[in-house]
Amino acid sequence: MTAPPQDSAPAVEMSDASLIEQSRRHPERFGALFDRYFDDIHRYVRLRLDESIADDLAAETFLRAFRARDRYDTARTSARAWLYGIASNLVADHTRTEARRYRALARSEPPAHEPAHDDRVAQRVSAAVMQPRLAAGLARLSPGDRDVLLLVACAQLSYEEVADALGIPEGTVGSRLSRARRKLRKHIGPYGEAL
């Protein structure tokens, strides 16, 4: 009696750089990158703007990435920061609208009912339901400081990834984040400690 065939070793997940490289000859392979990161990019855009534009901007992020794949530096094995950089640039295109929305939220009244714990956590980072003081504080930040703060707080990128995404030195990330946190604390008090 022969032994059953042994399962082969688990397949090693292909790096983002390899997928992008292969997609240059086989465009359909770019879909794997979309599958890996779409939900994260969509969540980041939704937190920065709102649900109605998140679908469009997340899709546009991948369309721009697909079109720019020939210029991608395959020495960078992870495309995560690159994609967040594209998404941040798209969000920056909407900065005037975003700042206007924050100013409108700052003028609004807080919700009349006390939300559940999970809802309170989501409110701290969701631009659609932020407390007026946080919205006012975010509106007063420079676009660069706001991008750094939200990439760290919402997308949970490291300093290195934020630097890569925005094309700035890592030290600048730290100083912008520190400045943004300090300014927000003046507007929102103890809630600023969470950011």
C-alpha cells in the first residue's frame, strides 16, 4: 500500500512588488493588490471624507496606481504606503470641501442621545460624526499636519510609511504629528490624548 501524497508546502504569498511587476505583462494580476488593500484604503478615505465619496476615491486610488504601475519602484516590496500616498493626494484634492465640512460640524450641536461604547469609539475618528471641537481643531490644522495625523490615527501607518506615502522625511512626520496633536489638545482637551 502506498502512502497518500503529502501536501506541498503552503504557498508563499507574493510580494506587492512582484504582483505589480507581473501586472505590467499580465494586467489582471493587479487585481490581487486591489483585493489586499481596497478595504483599508476605502476605510481611510471614508474616515477622512464620507461614505458617498469613499467608493469613488478608493476606486480612483487603484485606477491611478494601475496606470502608474510601470513607474513603481519594485525595490519597495510593500505597496501599502504608495497606495495610501495616492489616496492622500486624492483626499487633498478635496481639502477645501473637507475643511468646509469640519467647520460646519464645529457649528453643529452634539448628538442628543448617549451612543453605545462602540459608537463612541468610532465617533472619535469618524469625520462624519466627530464632536464639534475635534472637527474645529481638524479644520484649523494645515493640510500637511492633518494628513500626517489622520494617516497615523486612522490608517495606523508607521512614521516610515507616512513619510513614504507623503514623500517627506521621517523627521518631518514626527514634527508635524507633534504639532497637530498639540494644536488639537487646545481645542478638544483630554480627547486629544487618544490621537
